[in-house]
Amino acid sequence: MIVDAHVHAWPRRPYSPGPGPGPPGSYQSLLREMDAASVGAALIVSAALPGNTGNNEYVADAVAACPGRLYQLADVDSRWSKTYHQAGAADRLAEVYGRLSPVGVSHYLAGDNDGWLRSDEGRGFLAAADRRGLIMGLAAPPGWFPDILHAAASVPRMPVLLNHLALVMLHPDGAAAGLDLVRQGAGQHNLIVKVSGYYYGSNRPSGYPFAGRLTIVRAFYDAWGPGRMVWASDFPASAPHMTYRQSLEVLREHAGFIDPADMPLILGGTMGAILDGSWREAR
């Protein structure tokens, strides 16, 4: 089964310029795209952006309407939140988990690394997720990567998903420094990268099939291996850059360096094991 490791859903698109061109952001429109591309399941990453503060609840309702098809990472204390890196993060995680029962939590980090992941609060947040058997999803600029390595090592049985090629393409010192982060993470087995977001930081954001970004995909493939890579569409945020089906074809048609025998792992095998709990049980 093909599993999409990163999508969003909302009743009203929160990104400027508002409704604009492209598909709406409802979970029903997501399901139509999934059906057309033969995608069996998807992990919805909640994002309680300004003007979209009820997104956790909206996504929870979508998951309840589509059991076994849609799964949720609930937004807890992301950078746009008033409680971002304030005391009590573990308690807020527990409250969200008790109310919504997501399979994991999503935490978007700000551009500047404030050291929170190494603090008592940050460690307590990850430990609270680990005790509940949750997935941790992190959106983090490259400056956070050393602390993410340290944090992942503290919860070795918890899958830590890194959004959009770990955003290594945004490294302020250029591509070589970004690719060095890939090599640094090779030994941390519970770090898993979402193969998506090729257009981030690109001066050609609609440059499908993003040949330059496939260099980063290959670096992860060579250093981390296919078992630590999960395909994701980033739909509907990806809609201005490519179609839903094209987000699959980037890999299936243009990543010739991937052994065909490894493609099922990347397109759904690993993410499916994470969602059904067998990934954690094997650790």
C-alpha cells in the first residue's frame, strides 16, 4: 500500500493569497487525490496557523470519518503558538493526546535555535510522547539538526520524522554544508526523513521534476538507506508546484538511482510499519 507521510487538511486554506488557484484544502479533496493516485493512507500534519486555530479538531474529525485511511499528527506548541517553548509542554501534549488520540504530534520549530530540545522542558516533551507510543514530527531549519540528533538518541524507540528532506537545502552555508547534515545523521536509526518539499528555497519553485533536489534525495538514500525515507506529497501546499500524482512520479520516474526493490519501502512500507506499531516493536 502506498502511504503519504505528509499532507494537510483544513476547511479554509490558511496560506496567502487565500483561496487562489489550486485545489481546496478539505480532507474530502485530499481523498479524491489519493483515490486517483491509488494512495491507500495518509498522515495529516495538523497546523494550527493563525486563522486556523481549530485545525487539530478538524483533522481529528476527518480521521474519525476515515478510520484506517487517515491518521493525525496533532499540532502541539508549534512556533506560531502563544505557548511555544513555554513551561508545561509535556502537560499540553498529554491534554491533546487525551482529547484527540492522534498517532503522534507535530512541532514546528522557529528559525533560531533557542536550545529548547536540550532543556528539561524539551526532554520532558519528547519523553511524554515516547511513553504514549507516539510518532514525533519535527519541522526544523538546519540550525536545529545537532540538537535533533541528541534528542532522537534519548528516545531510540520513537520514530522522529523530519519534514521535507530535513530542510537541508536551506542551510545558510550552502548545499555542501546541508549535505554534511545528512551524513551526520546516518547513524541515528530512529530519524526518518520525509521525501518531499523539493521546492523549498528554490529559485524555480515550479521546476518539476526538481532534478537539483534529487541530489539531496540521493544523499539520504546513500547515507540513511531506503528504510529511513518516507514519500510525502505535502498536499495541498504542493499544489502550486506540481500535481498530486507528480509528487509520486518524482521518485517513480525520475529517481533512477533508487533500486526498484527499495521503492516499496519508501512509498509506504516504512510509514505503514510506523503507523501500525510494528516499527517500534522491532526496536
